Amino acid sequence: MQRHLRHIKLEHHMRNNLVSLAIATALAGTGTAHAATYSVGDLTALGDPGYSQSTDFFAGTINDQYSFSISGGPNAFSSIASKLSLTIDQVITFASGQLTGPDAFVANLTPWVNSLGGFTVNGIGYEGLLKTGDYTLSLHGVSQKDGHYSVSMLAQPVPEPESIVLLMAGLGLIGGLIRRRNRHTEKVQSTETGVLTTATLV
């Protein structure tokens, strides 16, 4: 119940911020619409640490898109876009975000706001399992001033169940060979020197 109330308060706070920023931008008369499309390429092939970029924007509304592809089967995917601000006029409010992909895949991103040592951190993100195909990450927000925000995306292949079974079988085989080798090793006491040595019977 408390978590639900905190969620409602956060949504209410974010809506108020969004309305305030939109009004301030309209009153300033300098608000513009910023829309850009960025091509990431094969996100899986980028490996770790994945894709990371600082994206510039202009005061007003922000509608950016990031297109990328997933290859090699299912991938564990995570994305985050964030803006660290010291004053309220530097804030970018992420109103919404969406991830679209093959077979009519649609996922809505979750905006969030945090405080960090006097700074405000606004962000939006998504985590989930994505199959092979082409995807588009869309971000929508509002800001009073020009600036930039950070975007990071990472995709890492998830082993197929058959691959996991083969891996476990291989590890079991190696373990069996090691145990067999250890059974064929015996300690031999040298009668001449009295030194304990190890000899392997082949």
C-alpha cells in the first residue's frame, strides 16, 4: 500500500514538473521542438560496455529515437537515459518512452526522479529479454534550456537451454576425468631417501 502511494505521489510530482516546464517554455517564447534519430547498429556486436552517448537537445520538447538491432538469439537488454541537474531550469523531464520491435513488440519505459547530493537526476529506462530483430527506442521530454542527456544501452546474449545442457555435460565429463586421474595417483615412499614423492600410473 505504501509503495503504491509513493508511486502515485511520484507520478503526481512528475506531472506537475512537466506542466511547469511546458508553461515556462511557452512563456519564454523560445521553445522549439527537437527531434533526432540516431542509428546504433548491431547492439549485440558492441558487447560490453555497449552503447553510450551524450545527446544534445534544445529548449522545448524533445522527441529522440535510437534505432538498433539484436542478433544471435535472445539478449538480456537494458537501457537508461538520464540528466543530472543542479537547478530547476536545467532539468529535462522525461514524459514518456517506448521500445518497439519485431512482431508488434511494444514496451513502455518508466520515468523516474531522484535526488543526489543537491542534484536532481531525471531518467527513464527499460530492462528485459529481446529476441533477434530491429528495434527503436523513443524518448519524449521537455526542458527549459539547451543541454545534453546521457543514453546507455547494453545487450548480452542469453545461452539457449541446449547450450546450457551441453556446457553442464562438458563440465561433468572434465570432473570425471580429473577424479579418474586422481584415483590412479599413488604416493610412493622412497626407500633410499625417505622422501615422499608422487608417481602417476599410466
